[in-house]
Amino acid sequence: MSRFRSLLQASVNATKRVSDLSSPLFKLLAFTWNIEEWIPPPEKYIFKFHSKEDLKKWHLYSDSEYGGLSSASLEIPDGGKGSDGTGIFSGNLSVDLSEGSKWNISRSGFCGMRSKKFDGFIDLDGYDAIAMRLRGDGRCYISTIYTENWVNSPGQTEDNSWQAFVFAPKDRWYTAKAKIMSSLECFASSLRPLVTGVLIIYQIPLARYLPTWRGNVIDVEMEMNPGRVLGMSLSVNAEGGAVGAKSGAGDFRVEIDWIKALRMP
């Protein structure tokens, strides 16, 4: 439970215990009774992908920086303006390495897009889930949230990272909802969607977001601080992901409309 929700619940519980409406304690708590004014809206846009200006908030990376041959792009098709346009993250995954590469990497075949650094933090305290509207290609993508470094190596410049899988079925728009998680159990339960009509909803419980360190899962219980989010990324690997998802070398393509924070009822 976030600090915001803990404060809210404590205020409500304390107020309910006060029976004397004239007591000083009740008068004090009356100031906090209108707690709804403190609660954030049900949803909050974090990123939109509706214009070329929106795309400037992101940068691309791939194994090509380390001797790999994968490539990626992030663009909006010509003619896409305002809400009529959506970002397209696409490219090619290669498991080969450049001849004579000076890098000694254990595997290749990955590409990603990461939000650029900015001053301050994205404050998601009071929200329960991350949602993305996207149209995929049948591959499994990785959604990453970066937070202030205090878990893995305090004093170092590398951010903490927390990851969840997002399976993107081919050729139809879906709203994928991934609650912030912190347990290895997500591998078994988060990869398949719940189906509601034509809409597929992905829900990963708050207790199941994976903390990672340089691509490796940290097998410990810890909780993300959603009030100090530094950025996000979406990436794809040639191997791994949901059973039945498309994998291997080759092209990839996912359209993304927006990323939001949601406050669940």
C-alpha cells in the first residue's frame, strides 16, 4: 500500500472512532474529512504518442551499441496529426554480431525506447496501475519503470528498474493494464489477458512487479516507490516472453497511443 493510501485509510479510521462531535480530535479531523480533494483523478496521462513533439521525449537503443545488428525506429506516419496519429515502434531483431566487434556480449537481439531524462520525478503515488493502449504484432514486450536509485546500489548513477511483460496480440487495439509488481510470480500469471468482449485487459497485481538489476531479476521482496519515477521504457527481445507469443529474429512492430496511470476502485 502506498504512503498516500496509508494516510487516507488512517485518517478515515481515526475519524470513525470519534463519537463526540464536539471533541478537539473531531474538530481536527474534520479538516481532513474532505479527503476527496486530496485524491488524484482516476487516470493521469504520463506519455502521449500523438505528434512528433511527443516522440522527442524518447530515445532509442539496441544491441547495435554493443556490436549487435538489431535496429529500431520510433515515428508517426506522414499525415498523422493530433489524436489521429499514433507512434509506431518498429525495427528488426538480429541475433548476429558484427564481425570484429570489440564488445563481448552474451546475447543480442534486443531493441527498446526509453523516455529521456527530465528534471524532478513523475509522481504516481496514489495510483495503482499503468495502462497502455497499443496494437501489436504477436510479440511479448517488456514495460519498464525506472525509479530513484536506493535499492540496488545507493550512490551510483544507475536507476532502479521494475519490469512487467506485455503480450501484444496482432493487428487489433487493446488497452493493456499492468499493476506495479514486485515478485517472480508474475511470470506464471501476468502474461495472459482477461478477455472482455473485443477488449483485452492485462492486470498484474501490485505485489508482482519484478525488480531487476542489469537485466537480471532480483529474487527478493521489495516495494517500488511510485512517488519517485524517473522514466519508462518499452523494449522487445528476440527470445523469451509469453508461451505462444511470436519470438525469434525478424521484424517487430507495435503501435502505441498513450501511457496512463490509473487509480483502481
